[in-house]
Amino acid sequence: MLKKWVLACAMAACVGLAFAAVDVNKADQAALDGIKGIGPTMSKAILAERRQHGDFRDWADLQARVKGIGDKNSARFSEAGLTVNGASKLDAKPATSEQASGRNASAKADGMRSKR
């Protein structure tokens, strides 16, 4: 009975390690390649962008700066264990419709001012 309990605990620990979070700002190529859906080409693009322009601030910054990472892929990568500054995609707060409309209104106002 004790052997079965020890074996169960060991298996649970291994499963936990398999789903360990990988922070995009700290990971090397091997760690990024370990995320389901990220291959060598994508991991090289992420690392090159991080080297050239610094750490990613949040998920929106990652999506804007790395070609091929949009809403669907970022959600998949997050589910597979990728984080940005320790936050999963689910932790990221999407812009509310009020915030987005406020940005659009101010952008339109700026555009009108520049045309005058």
C-alpha cells in the first residue's frame, strides 16, 4: 500500500513538472520549443524580437511584435503553459468596449485636429 502511495505521489509530481509555466521573457529556445505549437521558427522569432527590442510587456505587446501570434495562437500557447511576465492569457485583462470606444473617439478627434 505504501509503495502505491509513493508511486502515485511521484507520478503527480512529474505531471506537475510537465505543465510548468514558461515565461516568454526568461525562456531560451529549448523552453519555447517545449510549448505545444511553438516550433523552431517561432521560437527564433520570439527570441530575436526580445533581443532587439527588450522584454514583452504583456500579451498584447507579444502579439503586436511577433508575426504569427494572434489571439488564437496566444490563447493556445497560454493553455500550453506560456506566460508573459508570469501572467497567462486568461489573466490578461482585455480592453472593455468603453475603453476601446474611448480610444477610438480620441483617435478620431486627433485626426480631425490634424486636418484643420
